[in-house]
Amino acid sequence: MVYRCLARREYSRLELQNKLAQAGVAAEVMAAVLTDLAGQGVVDDRRFAESFARARVERGYGPERLRQELRNHGLKDELIAATLAPYAHEWQRRLERLAERRNMTGDPADVATQARHARFLRRRGFNAQAVHKIVLQGLKRKGRADDEEVE
């Protein structure tokens, strides 16, 4: 059952543990199986985190949402931080691209439109300050400091 799951995609150890528990596998057997698979390198939370984060970042998700989702998969904060570190200088650019794709960078016609855009970007996992800058002020293409980061 575990190999069948892993053939489709990476799973975190917690996800596999939950699947085995649903299948009625005893706790001691489950622990032994997962420890053995981790020792063989078949189950690797670091590999899962990198794969998961890469896919979500490419789909336009921000750092706050990714942190929460990775925590929900049973990963530790140290691993999450290490996984998201390579993207640290990209969050602002990715937020801008997402806003451009969704036509959010111009002057919104009304407050309701601004609020809708801000809610969308916040749900995607970008912080309030960066969302405010994008939605209310629009993109400042000239003179924008490239070293501003979204965290």
C-alpha cells in the first residue's frame, strides 16, 4: 500500500502514517515500516517538502500559506525554513507576477474591488504589507527597490 502511494507522488511521514492508520495497521507495525522506509530513503520529509514547495510556488502561493501547509503535513519549523529559504528573494517578484496575471496592478475602480484583490492575495499566502502595496498603490515599475522582500 505504501509503495503504491509513493509511486504517484512524494508523501510526508505523517501522511503515510495517517494512511496506514486508516487501513487499520497496528501502531507498532506502522512505526517499524515507516522507520525502515525512511532508512532506505524511500520516505524522506526533506524531499517531500522540496517537491511540495516547488509545486506550490510555481502555482503562485506565498510564504505564509506554504509554511502553514508544510506544518499541516507534519514537518518541523527548521525543515520548513530551510525549504523556503531558496525562494526568499523571489516572493515580491512572484507576488507582482500573480497580480499582473490577475489584472490587479492598475487603479481599481472601487474599494470593493481592492478588497477582493487583497483577500485573494492574502489567501494565497502573501503578507498584508506586500498585498497593500500591490493592490492599493499599484506596481511602481520605475525606481522600485529590488531588494524588498516579502516574508
